[in-house]
Amino acid sequence: MYRVQFETGPWYKQHGGEPFFPEIPVVFATGLAHRAIGRYDRWSHGARAPTGHRQLSLYELFPGCFMILYGVPLSPFVRKTLFMLYELDCEFDQKMTVPQDNYPAFRTVSPLGRIPALTDGDFSITDSSAICHYLATRQSSALMGHGEPQTLARVIAWDKYADKDLAPAAFGPLFECVIKPVRLGKSTDEAIVAIAIKEKLPPVFDHLQAGIDRSEGDWLLGARFSYADIALGAHMSSLVLANVPVDTARWPALAHWLERLHSRPAFARLCEQARSFRMP
Ligand SMILES: N[C@@H](CCC(=O)N[C@@H](CS)C(=O)NCC(=O)O)C(=O)O
């Protein structure tokens, strides 16, 4: 049905492309839509299919070999999992899926229709925190404190605070400045953004600032970057996307922590992905 043509690794090195999996050949196939997803986009720079052929991603060629993340980066919960996946340098495919999307593959892994959801071979799991804990354990990462009980407890407490307090406070700006224009094609209600900035965010920023002040290092839990920074950073990225700044004079420690987050490639990458996202 498909005509598949193999080219070997050095071919795309010669063409200036960065090898994705050098041992796996470049594949062109006819009759399939070009899918530019995640790292495949970068990988494909030097390896263009000849005219009349469409490129087929490795994810499509080898289903089951990659983790799949379901969700769009407009969701802060999806951004939390993206932050984790990028920090851990995991290979994964991302299926751009909106909440309550109805296609069977998604509903099988997320019966409630919520994003994010993740599959890894036969295993599937929903909920951003559960996904992040799964990934950290899978990759033997120290981001959860490496089994150190007090660090793990603090990480969980910050994660809950991020979802239960920061997320609702940031929701107004996210919905008005990002979701409405990008997903619904509607304009921003500035009054709602102003209420969030004046009333909802300040007590949350005070609490975050106090937490950062208590830390003896650059990150929430000390010198080592942890999942606490990821969980809070994911929801702070909603404010970054909505162009709501942190007042440096009032919350200097929080503002500097956010600057440090921006210097992490994983955070910069997820912000860029969310900023450039358009509804298909
Ligand atoms: N606790 C969940 C919350 C996920 C969530 O509420 N996602 C929203 C999108 S931001 C959703 O899918 N909502 C659809 C619904 O609840 O029906 C998590 O951390 O993943």
C-alpha cells in the first residue's frame, strides 16, 4: 500500500540534519500526511522526502515504541507534564487533544475526557501529578527527592498548592488572554485579568515568595531543582503566556526564581510550544 524508501544515517548528516536515532534509517512513504511533531520536526530538517512523497514520522512507523502524551499546551496541567518530559529528555509523541475530545484512542486512556493522559506501551495513566511521578520513577530521576522522605513530602505539598491555589488564581489571565483568543477566537475581558492581578494573585505570590525566601538555594527546596519547581513553574507559565508580569519590587525573590526558570531550556521550550500553538 505504501512505498517506503530507506536512507541510512550518514545521508542526513550530509544534509545538515541532526540524527534523531542514527541507527534508524530515514523513511519516506507515499500517501501519508506530513506530521511535524516534537523532536521529529528538528530531526527532519536535513531529511526531506523527495517530491511526490510525504514524510512519515518515526512515531507513526513504530507505534508502541514511544510514549504518547495526549493534550494541548494551552492546558497548564499538560504543560506540567511537558516540563517534566523535557527536563528528563524523554522521547515522546504528542497527540494534540483538547478536553472532552472524543476519538476512541483518547477515550480509552482518558475515559473522563481530561487532559493530560500518557501511554507507555500497554500502560496508560491520567492526571499530571501521577504522570510526573511515573516519569520520575521510570527515569530514576532525583526530581522527587530520590526517596528522601521529607523532600518527597515537600514536593507533594507544593504540587498540591500549585494545583489548588496557584492554578485557580492564574486561570482568569490564562483563559482571557490565551484560551479565549487562541481556542475560541474571542477577545480578552481585561476586567477579569485586572481582578486576578489585584486580588487573586497577590496572596498566592506572597506565599510563594515566603517559600522561596525560606529556601537556602536557588530553587524551592534548596540548591537542587526539583519537581516542586516544575509543578509551580507550569502554572506560572500561564501568567508568562498571558503577559502578566511578577512585580519585581514587591516580590523580588519570586521574580528572580521565575527568571531562573526561564534560563532552563525545558521551561523555555514549553513556553515556546504553548506560544506558537494554534488550533488545528
Ligand atoms: N488533576 C488533573 C486536572 C486535569 C484537568 O482538569 N484538565 C482540564 C484541562 S486544563 C480538562 O481536561 N478538563 C476537562 C474536564 O474536566 O472535563 C491533572 O492534574 O491532570
